[in-house]
Amino acid sequence: MLFATEIINKSPVERLVSLWSKRYNPDLSSLSIDKSKIMSSDLIKTASLEGREETIAKLKRLVEINCKCAGIQTSALFSYIPNIVNLWESQRIAQLVGQIYDRVLDVYLQQSPSPQLIAEIREIAAINFSDYPQKASTIPGLEISAIKQLSKGLEGLYQELRQQYLSSRDSRAIGFMSTQFHLSSRLLINRMTVWERLFISPYFKFVEEQVCIPWQRVCIAATKHEINSPALGIVQQLLPVSLDIAKEVHRQAVRLNPNHRSLRGTLDAPDVRASSIRDVEMFQGYLWLCVLEGNTSSVEQELLPLCKMVFPSINVTWELVEQLLPLLVAEIQLRVKPEQMNLVQPYTEAMEKLFSVAG
């Protein structure tokens, strides 16, 4: 599932990987208004090697039990799908997920901030993110060096995990997998301080996205393009705003479907909102994969079958699924020139046709 880290050093993919890494900047939404003023001493203590060692020591004790608890919760959520994974499979999946989080914590420790960054933080008596949101850059996100380490360190575990859920009798197990990671991350994050969450959440987000969003494969496909490729230019232009696009698509979907309710709740329920936004980002990832590869095979063979299996099973209407693509196209159209849209349009039309026929 993960690509060789040497690919990161190849032009023209370097800029794309740099943009991709910016997806994993700290999430300041975890700060409530009364905590928007953060003392630099708190940041320095948490970011330091000693602070990271304390965080890791705490989480290492919690990983195994919380991943098992997440597995139990996931099994309960997916109980409407008979035998999606058996007991042995779910236990093995929880074990592998736990090993992945252990490896992530090892990389987190190795990515301690530089003395220069610590000095920059120390210069500020207090950081008020409500008044000065640009100060968010003071908090390090997931650097490219960390992506390299994570890619190399997790590759074997992800391959084993992929074999595990692909060997399941039900292909909807990928939905089981993404939920397992989401719940594992949430349980662990709930045990951390607000300062620890700022630093480690980007690592957990990276781990979660590997299951269902093909950003790494997009980077691999980019290596086949020249640096001035129009297709590559579009992806580089829109990748940084993929989350904004997904949020707007979700907002429009809520407006158009105020009474829609899946097994997990209404479209504007917090958990449903989070998973819906992730789904729209998944659609974007597959669209850019099509554009860079020059075909829609990944949608035909992976995305469409997954959607056909998962969404109806949780009472998400196919009409809503079909609606996402035109909404996504409209948002993309607002952000590109007409000649760029002409390049994207054959793939969006092909995707819309595939989903229409499937419905």
C-alpha cells in the first residue's frame, strides 16, 4: 500500500509530495476558545524529546487495549453485515493495527523539533491562535522526512493488513478497516492532553488515510509526467484545497438532503460529517489518480465496487452517492480554468456514467 520512499526524491513528484505533506498540519480545531492562548512553555515541554518520551510512554501502555476496544466497537457498528470478519480476523486486525500505532510512536519520537524551532517558540511569550492564526506554523506538522520514515517503517505491516482484510470473505472489510483506525485514533487522542494532540494528531491522520485514500498512488502516477504536464499542474493546484472542497460538497449535500439518515445518523451528525468529508476526499484522490494514469480502471475496479458494497449496507441511498459527483465537479469547476476543466471532464463524466449505471 505504501510506495518506495525513493520516489519522493524524483522530480516532478517532489512538489506534489510537499503539498501532500501539508495535509498533515496540526488541527487547531481541537482548541476551544478558552484554550486558544497557549503558553510557549507548554508547547516546548510537549515538543521536546523529554515531552515526547512522556507522551509515548503513556500511549504505549494504552495502544493494545484501545485498539482492542476499537475493534469491539467496530464489530458492533458493522454487526448489520453478517460475517464481515470472523472473530479470529478481527483479533488479528486489532493486533496489526496496534503494531502500526506502536511504529508510528517510534517515528514520532525520532521527529523531535530542531533546536531552531524550539528557539522560535521560546521567543513568543504566548500564542493566541484566535487573534494570530498564522502562528499555527510554529507547531510542526508531518514533515517529508517523517513521511519517508512512516512509509518505510509501516510498509510491511500495511501489506500484511491488506492481505488480512482482502482474505476476508466480504470485500466490505475495507470499511471495517477504516472505521477500526478511526476509532483507535479517537480513543487514543481522548487520553492525551490538548498540547499532545496538536503534535501527534497529524501522524494519526496519516495512518487513517492509508486505508482508503490513494494519495501515495497519486504521487507514484505523477512520476510518469513531465514537470510542465497540464494534468500534473491541475493535481498540484487542487490537492492543497481538497479538504475545503470536501467540506463544501458535504455542506451542499446536507442542504439538498436535510432528511437523509443512514444507520449512523443524519448527514450533519459529527461522526457522519467526518466520515462523509473523508469519503469526498477519497473520491478526489481516485479522480486525480485517473487523470494522472489516463484511465478510470482504479474507479471501476476499486472505488465503485467499494461504494456499491458499503453505502447501501449502511442505508446511504445511491441517489446521494450519485449526487456527490456533480457537486464535486461543480466545486472543481470553480477553481480551475476552462481549458483545465476540459482535461478533467472526460474522467468526471466517465465516473458519473459508471455510478449511474451501477445505481
